[in-house]
Amino acid sequence: MSSQTYFLDDRTFLQFRDYIYELTGISYTDGKRYLLDTRVRRRAQEVGMVDGSSYLDYLKNSPQREGEINLLIDQVSTHETSFFRHANQIKTFAKLVGELIETRRAAGNRKIKIWSAACSTGEEPYTLAMVVKELLGDEIAWNITIAGTDISPGSIKKARNTLFTERNLRNVAEPYLSRYFSANPDDPQHLRLSEEIAGMVELQVVSLINANQVARFRDFDLVFCRNVLIYFDDEAKKKVVEALWNSLAAGGHLVLGPSDSLHNISDAFQRSEYSVYNFYKKPDAPTKSITPLKPVNNQPPTRAVVRPTISSAYVTRPASPAGPSSSDLLRLKILIQRLDRGIRDLNQDVDNSLSKTIEAVSSVADSMGSLSEEEDLAPKVRSQLRTADRQLMRILLFLQVGDRAGQKSEALRATLQEISDRLLGEQEEAPDLKVDILSFDENILPTESAGDGQDNESMSQDDIDALFE
């Protein structure tokens, strides 16, 4: 398609792409040009603009620009959401909050803070509120904060309206449906959310790329930011993730969508038992560099971290009371360092290949999505394109689970570090491999046989498949 067929010519497209990026953080690549062109044209024609250049001038200089900017944001941002979306994540949220309630009740601290950082029309924070309400029952005297924010004023307005269609409620099961929704006599097509749940959620318009706005959110136990990062480039992703990190209390969790990833974005978060469902934990205390500790009372050094359990069958201690010779120690150190370098190189190869594959699939998916927006397509062709686009996105999600390869590589290096400590620690010769294993799931590697002939895996193929139900 030539540039003359676009509403936005080449120069104006670049201007709008930069303008939208500065406004929202959303990155419209060249592959999404038609999509941006279509969305801008709709708004421009609504206000009587005949070309993109005059509409951009209107956005920047008109006395009515603020209202129009809000409408444009509604148009260019994505609003797909529903109640109880990604069921496994909601179940994990319920389990985690249940544990928080028990722990804090015992400690006399009855305060929990939750933030839905891209809440669209409210289904996500209202879902979280219903889950918390079910967990607390009739128990009172709890200070529960549930914030719902979105960059789109139109979405926040709809969220405050608390009216939802049957499609919005398709995943709401009992007892939630009958307990928290009621018929609306004035509009039979919608059900109304109960005032009790609506009153638990504080709704605001907030841009995640606006540092001053995000800085107001602090000390949250959980922050949901699902299916948002995929619309940002790496620079914007890093900026947003850093801001969300600062918004979390120590030990709090950032929850990303199945299509999101922190790959090459941040390694500050700690892996936990909930990581399989994209719950990333902020460590309880700042991560410190790991260095070998000197042996005490002739015992091998111990590190102030939790690491995978190693079978004694894998550890060979010096047989001679006199210990190994200096040449043996040197050979062993060289062997350990070669193994470490090999694991790191292999992990880098996997990372590079995976990144390139994800980039290629993403590019094809972008093209498919843009083609499906063509106005002159036959309905059957449009349906086929959208089906293919969904299949590509599913492939992309599975590819992003490849992050587990990096985690296993680091866990292997942690195992190698422990072997090194045990073999060489008594001679104070153990090399420091600088493994930050606090960032990884301690159970990610298979452990010893449980007696049934099967190794205990922390993540089975069923676990992976469950991510995409």
C-alpha cells in the first residue's frame, strides 16, 4: 500500500507516532502504521479535520485540546478485559492474599494494599475486591486499599458506572454472580455491581509513564499490570517496571499478564513459588552481592542464601587427611570455572535465539493484526486473519516461557557454586562465581528421587499449559 492511501502521510505518521508515544508510552511500529492511521482518522473526522497535519495542530493548540486528547487516548489504547481474566492468576492471587491475611492477623497488622495499574473499565480491580471480600467474610476492622487506574478517562468513567454486560460477566461464577450483581430495571442488558464491592475500589486516571503520577503509589502488597508491557518499547518498559518496583512494599508482588515478560527488562525481582503464573516478588531485603565466607571451626563456608538441595552422591570430599595438592586444587578450580563459563555461554546462545524468534513472530503478528483492520476485506478473510493472529500470539506466549531456560541455567550455576564451596571451601580456594541465586526459584531443578522413580519438577508441562487456559 503506498503512502498516498493513508490519512497520515509519511511525515505526519512519524509525528503522530512520536506524539502518541510521549502521551501514552504505546509504541506504534511501522508494522502497525495502518492501525494508527485508522484510529487517528476516526477522531480527526469527528472534529471535522481533513488531514492529519491539521488534526495534530488542533491537538496541540486548540482550547478544546484536553477533551480531544482524552478521546484520542481512548481510541489508540487497548481496552480488552473481563472479570476473572486469566483464572490461574486469580486463583494464585486468592492463595497469596489468604496467606497475607493469616500472617497479618496474627501480627496485629490488618492492612493490605492492592493496585490494578491498568484497570481499563474496572473488571480487574472489582474482581480482586470480590476475592478479598470472600476471603475476609464478615470480618471487620481491616484497612483494605484497592486502587484501580488507567490512562483512559473514558475507561475510568465506564468503570465508575458499574454496569456490565453479559459478555463482561461471562467468567463470573457463583457465588460471586448472585452475591455481587443485580438486575438493572432501567437497562435490562446490563447488571449492576453491588455498592459494597464498588466502594472497595478507588478509581483514578493515571499514566504509567508519568513518574509524578506513579510516585503517589507506594507500599503496595500486590500490583497488577497485566497485558500492558507488550504495547511499550524496551525503554518505556524499563521505565514503567522501575516505577512499579518502587511502588511495591518489600516482599510485594508484581503481577504481569501471560503475554508480558521481564526478559531483558529487569532482573531485580525474586523468583518465588508463584512465579510460574508471572508473579514477580520484590525481595524482603535488598539483594547483596554474594561472596565466599571464611570457614568457621574447620567447617565448609555457608552462604546467607537459599540454594537448591544437592545430593551427597554428587559431592566428593578430599579422601586424604592432608587434602589435595596445590596442582589438584588448580585443576579443580579451572574445571569449575570452565563449567561456569560454558553454562553462561549456553544460556546466552539460548537468550539470543529466543529473542530473535520472539521478535520475528511479533513482527508477523503485528502485520496480521494490521491486515485484519483493512476496511475492504471480505468477512471470511478478516475472520481467518484474526484467527491466525490469535494463533501467532499463542505461539509468542509459549516462546516467552523460555525464560525458564535462563532460570535453570542460573540454578545450575548455583549448584556449581555449592559444589565448589564443598570441595574447596576448607582450603579457602573456592572461586566466587557471582551467582545471584536470590533472583531464582530454589526448587527449579529436579531434586532427589521421591521414592517413586520420578524426579520432583517445580514446573511440569501441565503447569506451562495451564498458563494458557
